[in-house]
Amino acid sequence: MPGTSKVHFSLLSIAAWLALAGVAFGQFTSSVQGVVQDPTGAGVAKAAVQLTNNATGVIEKATTDSAGNFRFVSLAPGSYKVSVEVAGFAKYGSNITLLTEQNLNVPITLKVGMVTEAVTVTSAAPVVDTADSRNQLTLENSGVAQLPVAGRNLVTLTTLSR
């Protein structure tokens, strides 16, 4: 019977390896997919889609294709937040619940964003002093010598400036 125990041990070893292999290949089979559209129903390309697991804080990112489609695969069941950002549209955010082995379709319609302007105020001195209406300029002798005025005469220069 020593030969029978070796066969029995081999069969038990193979069964154990197969059982462990099944656990090792265990993956989540849930997924989230959808399409990002503008208010007219056209797909929005190159939109940044972010999926955040609310329980773990793990973030998945995707970019929509030319038709506005996106897909996240191999997700654990749970609560997620879907966020979408793209230039020209308001930021989108929604919470979803994903079940085990669920393929959840999430259609997203973006609203047109508002045009915003930013005004930056600095403490630098203004280029034009609006409090003083005088126009004046002090010329040095070297500056007068370089002027294209006949005879380099200051009286002629002041006559031209009026």
C-alpha cells in the first residue's frame, strides 16, 4: 500500500493547487460604463472621467473616446462617486452604488459652463497717474542734442509741441 499513499497524496496535492488557483484568479467582475453627452445629445470627446470608491478612496481615471464613451472594469462592489470635467462645461458629480457582477451603465449629460473672467488686482504703481493731468518732460542736454530739430533750438522744440 505504499504506492497507494503516494497516489493519494498526489491527488490531494493537485486538488489543493486547483482550489488555491481558483482563489488566486478571483477578480471583481463589476464594471461601470457610460457616455458623456452635451445638452444636444452629442458625445463629448476627451472628457476626464474620475471614479472614486467612497469606502477606500481609491481613484480610477479614464478619458472619453471620440463618441464620448468611457469604461471602468474589474471594480469591487460598493459606493462610488463619478466626476466629469471638460472645458466649456460645468463640472459633473454623482454618487452610484455598484453591485456584485453588475455592469452599470451611467449616461451623463453635461450642462454648458458659464464664461468666467478673472480680474487680478496688484499693488504695483499704475503706468498712468490718473490723479494728475499735467504733461511734462525734463530733457537733458544730451537728449536735446539728439533731437531731429533744425539748429537744436529749444524754442523751436517748444513751438512744435503746441
